[in-house]
Amino acid sequence: MKLNYLFLLLAFVATASVSTQNDKPLFEKNGIKIFAATASASFANAELSLSSPTNGATLAEGKDTFNFTVKNYSLGAQTPDADQKMCANSAKGQHIHFILDNAPYVASYNPQIVQEVKAGHHVLLSFLSRSYHESIKHSKAYVLKEFNVGTGAKDEFNEKSAHIFFSRPKGEYIGEKETKRVMLDFYLVNCNLSDKGHKVRATINGEEFTFSKWQPYFIEGLPLGNYKIKLELLDKKGSLINSPFNGAERTITLKPETLK
């Protein structure tokens, strides 16, 4: 009898451990539900660095090569808890999110990235990503660099100021597994979130949701179709932070499996 009870207890613990979000939504408006994701596989020792180009470098217009070094992290591997997340997951595994001027990221599964870059001043944010596209949020897991292409004038970007970069969601989501639960994830630089400090406001098809904790979230309750999502970094008074990338907006599309 005691043995059966032990097995039941272990089964309950195992089931509880694979929960991908809290049971109750943080917000619910017009059918849109926002959940806080539970803790993901930790990579506290993972490191990302950029050997070239160096900060402030001047590059030639056209295709340029960005050479990264990755430590204590396996690009191309599946994150151990990927199956538990029940959201969009890359079959190619863990990768680098390469975000140039806060445009939609390029996912790279190796440390050398070749990109077409236009003339002007550019800001590059890159960070390590789990296979299901959730960023690793600590200081050694990201790189922020500025560089010039040609003789372009420098934009007003202060590396020491607070900034937000848009990561997820992105592009198209196809089939029930991807469309039922859509990850919302962003990257903060030089700030964090709190009840009395900075916050992030997400606007989803006109509905506003404000977050006071930097972590991934899941969006549920979106019927198939197109959605506009805007992310804004706010100061403790609720005013927009002055950053060239604040208020970025993306359009995503949710499609049935038959249209894949």
C-alpha cells in the first residue's frame, strides 16, 4: 500500500514538473489570455562573444562575416525540456538570435554568420536561444555591438541607456501545436522590470498588457489569422523610454496545418 502511494506521489511530481505555464492567466481580455511561463532549462554558464567585427568598426557594404564564440552551450542541440513546452520549436536545435537594428532576428545554428548589410550606422544584438526560441537572459549570454558600413552617420544610440529588443513572436505559426500557445519574449539591456520600476507594455491587436517581470510569456486564445503585436519599454512613471528601438511592432500569422 505504501509502495503504491509512493508511485502515485512520484507520478504527480513528474506531471507537475512538466507544466509550461502557471494555471491561471495573468491577463485575459477579449479572449486573449496571457500566461507566465514556468522556469526553463537553465544555462547559467553559457557564454556568447563576438570576435569580429569589433565595436565601432567600419565594414564594407554588402556581405559581411560576424564571428562568434560560444562556450558551455551546444548550438544545434535540442533543449532538454523542448517537448514539455508545447510551442513552436526549431527542429535544428539551439541557436543564436541575430538582431540587426531591431529587425526580425536571423536564427543561426553555427557561430559564423554572413549577412548582407547596407551603408549606415548599425546596432547588433545577439543572444543565445533555446531550441524553442526562448532567450537566455544573463549578461554573458548576449552581445551588443555598434558598427558602421561605409561612411554612414552615427545614429543616436546610447549603449549605456535602457533598451528593449523584440524577439518573439515572429512570422508564421502553422498547426495546432504552434498556434495554440505563442511565446512572447523580448530582450532588455541595461535595465530590469519591477512593480515600482521599468515595465513592458505589449499591445496585441489593440489590447494592452503590462509586465513587471522579465521572463517569457505565452499568448493563448488567438483564432487563426493575422495579429499585430507592439512592445514598449516604460519608465517607473509609465512614460516611454527614449530608445530608437522602443515601440517596435510585428505582424504574425496563425495558419491551419493544411496550409503548411
